[in-house]
Amino acid sequence: MYLNETQEQVRDTARSFADEVIRPAAEALDREERFPSEIYEEMAKVGLFGIGVPEELGGPGFDTLTYAVVMEELSRGYASVADQCGLVELISTLLVRHGTPVQQKMLPEVISMRRKVAYCITEAEAGTDVSGIRTTAEKDGEGWVLNGGKLWIHNAPVADTGFVLARTDKEAGNRGMSIFIVDLHANGVDRGPKEHKMGQRASQVGGLNFTDVRLGPDALLGQAGRGFHTMMSVLDKGRVGIAALAVGIAQAGLEAAVDYAGTRKQFGKHISEFQGVQWLLADMAKDIEAARLLVHSAADKIDRGQDATRSCSMAKCFAGDMAVARTADAVQVFGGSGYIRGFEVERLYRDAKITQIYEGTNQIQRMIIARELLKKGART
Amino acid sequence: MKVLVPVKRVIDYNIKVRVKPDGSGPDLTSVKMSMNPFDEIAVEEAVRLKEKGVVSEIVVVSIGMPQAKDTLRTALAMGADRAILIEATTDVNQDIEPLSVAKILVHIVKDENPDLIIAGKQAIDNDANATGQMLAGLLGWGQATFASAIEIADGGALVTREIDGGLQTIRVKLPAVVTADLRLNEPRYVALPNIMKAKKKPLEERPLAALGIDIAPRLKVVRTVEPVGRSAGVRVASVDELLEKLKNEAGVL
């Protein structure tokens, strides 16, 4: 394997943590739709949040490939837990790249989960097409006044601080949006009800409404009017993270399917002895490995400072589609049991579906891949 | 107070061990290796003693392949201060026997002058359970094996040992050799920031040749076989039949 000694050490830590702490808890967390604070506290102690935050800002300072390795391992335990790691990673990357020294002071709280964060982009009329957002921040003296509503926001029911994309100039299109750091306990912030989702049910998702929320001059993250670009600057890393998460779900499914096929007997022999089952397992293994290599290659491009957009979209799209198809295979290997609540593969199949949707739908990823192909040529 | 902890790189405890076709030993080619779990417990105990302020420096030492550096880095990331690797072989199949290990450790002890040595009670590969005892013998130090609790006080160590039928607490004068049993502690997860910090901690490599110790094996492995697979259970019709089988077939009553 091409991972270096340090990356392997990190993987071992994440893998043991996932095996011993996360995976045993996943079934109950899914059933109860519960935010696992106790697991996040432990993860923070082990340094499993803010993987890329540099040492001088209080993090371990690992590269994107290491982050991808961690995401896969955590997701092998439970995708909701990995997605929390991914969210913290995005927010901390935004703070590291665009935050003022004063704003960066919140990093230790963010990566220790003492301050829970939310990334607030999506609105009712603005999903994939971010330019459609209607939330506004109007200049008011030194600061701003925020009005509008956000939808399907991860952590909205529990978060302390929101990173909110709002329109600051109605005429300027993609150059008229800005990101604000908003205290979600402030007056004028209302939280909608928690959504009940198909999968990744320990992730708390809901809406946020802002009515005349006063923001100070320090609330602006990055440049005014450049919010869209600020947001886009972490998109590649976000996609690698979700792609790795999808690989982790499928890997958990493969492990469960291999174990089950080796113990379940029909017609007097283990079902792993039937070629029909063997082909399912083989296809799962090869597609998971292919997706993993795409993810690692995309992460490596980011780390080398190369143009990674096409690779990140390919990794996200392939890994998401693969995770849905191959967890469906895992259910198939389990037969009727795989359709029953409480069996891991049933949950994995549900958990996988969203990886084709969030962090840019796989249709958008295909558009990006095609656009890159036609613009920059078929050769990479 | 200075503590020395010897650590061994062994086949990972999660790996299903396979025996080589010729029966000469387990197949170690391209399998995952990691720190012997009992040694991990020993490192953890040393780190906890340091966190309590009892210990000021922890030196870890490994003897074997150059790859044992990975194992030492793990110990450094757990909280050890300094590491020494004695490069003794490049053959993963060469198991260095307890007496050779103990002799090499004597050299290290003479250089380092530790007040306490905490070792794993045994390595999970050969299960020899001998190095700690031999080391204490060669040094003429006291020993406390199978420790499930260690308390340092008044120039000595109060060690609780797991023995048949209960716990025994003994007091040994320092310096001494203590070997760690399973229930001494639960080792921590290696924290990610500490993995980075460990890269900056000193790791010294020394060739075995400089010590002039012959590590040629004194033991000969005659045969290695895999454990017999578990056979299927049987249903019994009555308690009497069960008792009869336990007495006459299983021979446990």
C-alpha cells in the first residue's frame, strides 16, 4: 500500500476507534435518531476532528489523503459520525483559509466539539442552484441584519454557531453573496423541527429561520461579495470527504456480507460456496477498491496543489453510486434478513443513498466532469 | 524516575494467523504487524505514571527489523519520550529468543540506568513469557510478574499480581522488572496530534553488531500446526445423557 507510516498510524487509530466505539453503537443511534455527544467527546480527545487544522492553530495538521482515510474508517463504523467529522472539517478549513485571527480563535472550540457548528447554504428554492438563495444580510451601520430561512441544515437542531450564506447584493449574482458567522442562540434565530430521514439518522437535520438577526462587523467570513467563491474553495475537499464516507459504508457492507456468506448454510453448504454469491462479493470488493483509489487519487491531487476538480467530482460520483449499488448487493447476500431492521446491511443501504445527493448531486458531478472534459480536454 | 519499556513488533492480533505449508512457523509475509498488546499495556502504564508525576522519562526500546521503528513511533505517540531500535535482523521470520533479548536489554539498561523496567508479560507471537524474568535474573534485580496494579512509593513498587485463586500484592525494591498483565490498564487511542508530535521525538538506531551479542537460536522449532477446527455440537436428549458424555467423552467430570 502507498500510504506512508504516519497515514497508516492514523488509519489504525481511526479503525480501532470505529470498531470499538462507533460500530457497536450505530444500530441504536439509527433507531433512536440520537446525536451521540458522548462519542464526539471521545473523538475530540483522540483528535478525530479538524484533521487538517495546522498545528499552530491547535490541530494535527494532516493532509487531505489522511483526512480521506479517517473519513472512510469512521464511516465504516457509522456514516452519521463520519459526516460530523466532515462537517467540522469543512468549517475548520473555511476558518483556517478565510478567517481573521479573531475568528480563528474559535477553532479549538470547534474541533473539540464544545462549539457545535452548522453550514447553512441550502434553501427551499436554492438546492443545487446556490445562486437562488433569498436569505439577505443588509448593511446596518458597522454590521449587518440577517433575514431569511435555511432548509435541511446538518446540525441545525443542536448547533451553536452557523456559517450562513446570504445575499449582500441583489444585483451582483454569484458575486453578491457573503458568508456570516452567526450565533444561533441569538435573538431572531428560530429552529425548525428536526427532520426524520431515510438514513444517517443520527445526523440532526432541520431548518433555521432568521428574523432581523443583528450581526456585528466581525461576523463576515472572508470578503464581502465573495461568499460563493469562499464556499467553493472548500468544495473539492468536501467532495473527497463524502466520497470516502461512501467507500466506508460500502466497505462495512462487504465485511458483513463476507462474514454472513461464510456462516449461512443453504442446501447443506455455506452460501459462499455458490458462484452466484461469490460474484456478488467479488463485484462489491472490486468496485469498493476502485472507488477508494479514485478518492485517494483526488485527495493526493489536492495535496499536491494540482487542479483536482475533475478528480474530486469523479470520486464523489463514482463512490456514491457504487455505495448504493454495492450495499444493495450486501442486502441481497443476506436475503430476507438483510431487509429487516436491526441487521447492519439494511441500515447501510439506507445510509448510502444520501451520498448520491448531498455535497452536490451526482448529476451535478457528471455535469462538472463533462464541463472539465470539454474545456480542458480528455487527457488529464 | 526513569522507566524503560521494551516493545516487540508482532503479528497484529486481529489477523487470522496461517501456518506456512512447510510447518516451520506462522506465515508472516505481507501480514499486518503491530505492537504486542501486552507491551502496549506496559507503555500505557509508564505514561500514566508520568502523568501522575511519578516518572520523569520514558524510554522505549525494540529489537528486530528496521520496520520496528513504526512500533516505536506508536509508543512515542502514546507518550514515551525517546526510542531506541536495536537493528538485529532483516528477516521477519527470525524470532529473537528471550535470552538474547534479555542480554541485549542488559546492555541498554547499563547505558540508560532506568529505575524501573515495565515489560509486557509475554509476546502474543511465541507466548514465551520469559524475557522479563530472564532480564531480572541477569541484572540481579527484583521482579514482579503479571502485574494488574502498580504503585510506586518509598523507593519501591507495590505490585498486585494475578495468581491462581486471587490477587497477591508484593513489594519490590527499585530498580526492578515488572511485567504487565491484561488487566493492568486499557491502553489509550493514539491521538492524532500526538502522531505528528511523535515524529519529532528522538529515535536512535543502533546495529546489533556493536553490542557483540550472539542471537543465534538455542531452540529449534520442530513443527507448527494450526489449532484443530471446532467440531459441530451434538444434541442430547436428557441430563443423564449429558452427564454421561461429560464424564466419558469429554472427560471433564
